Amino acid sequence: MNSHPFTSAPELPKNQDLTVCLQIEQQDTQTLLSFLLSKQISFELVYHPVLSSSLKAGVSVLPSAGYVPKEESVSAVPSSHLSTREKIEWAYDYYIQRKHTQNVPAETEIASQLEIATSQFRSLFKKIYGKGFYQLYLEKRMEYASKLLRKGLKCNEVAKMVGYGSNSAIKFNKMFQKHFGVTPKKYQLQHAS
């Protein structure tokens, strides 16, 4: 297993919950799982197929809600040696899979970050995923909202948890209704267990 030691981060608040993302080789999975279980460390396992052999194993620390790092973690900036397709896949993974509860930058900013033209980003993204970037982003956000509503959370709490501010609850209701055809409250009542 490739080891990348953490440097001490004194700016991290004590008792702050962190999510540590590890990218490891397949053959090291059993060792890591055995270690986590033996130390009774809670974890969530997410499988992402490797985009290319040029990607190296790495470690990044993602803050929990409420803590904003001085700089984004290593995974926040794609490597410049990735192909255009790999950059698009990175954008999907980073912004839609991981950041769907937050407001994301405009497509122009994402394309600039990826060092590709905005039109190329839009067309290639749609070609790869069958839908536009913001359409998939909104779908992921609404799927997460529906999951929270089914768990019984209040609509205004869900709106905040999926990235709509306290003054945007009406906007959340409209977007949810547009996506599911019913208001969040009616959806919750229909899916109550």
C-alpha cells in the first residue's frame, strides 16, 4: 500500500469530524479493511473505477459541514496530465457526486479550472453522460432531498441540507415540484412509512 503521511494540520479544530478519502490499489483493500475493523473505526466504502493508470494513489481530507479550509483539498484540482475525457469524469465525480449539497461554480469556471473551452466541456459532458452538467447536478440534489424527506426530516431542514439557504426554501419547493411533480410535503406524505 502506498503510504502518504499526513502533515499535522494545526488549523483543524479539535473534535472536528473529518472525512478522509483514500485512493488505494485493489490488492490493498483487504489490509485496509482489516485495520479499520480491528481498530473499530467507522467507515464508508465507495468504489470508483480508476480513470487511468496515470492517476496515483492519494489521500485527501474533506471537512465536515461548517469548516472551511484555507485551501481546497488535493482532490479539488484535477491533475493537468489528465485527458479531456478524464477531466470531464473528474468534474462529474467531484461536483455532482461529492458536492451536490453545495452550490457549484458556473460551467465557465469549471471549464477554466479544467483548462478546456466551456463549449467543449458542455458538449463532451452531455456526450458522456447523456445529459447536461446542471441537469445531472439538479437531479442528484433532488434525489438526495427525496431521500431525506423519506427519512422524515422537515422540508425547511432538507432545503438547507441540499444547499438552499434559509431564504431559498420557496426556490427549493419549486425545484422539487418541477422534478417530482409534487411539493416536498406531499411527497413526504406519499412516502411516509
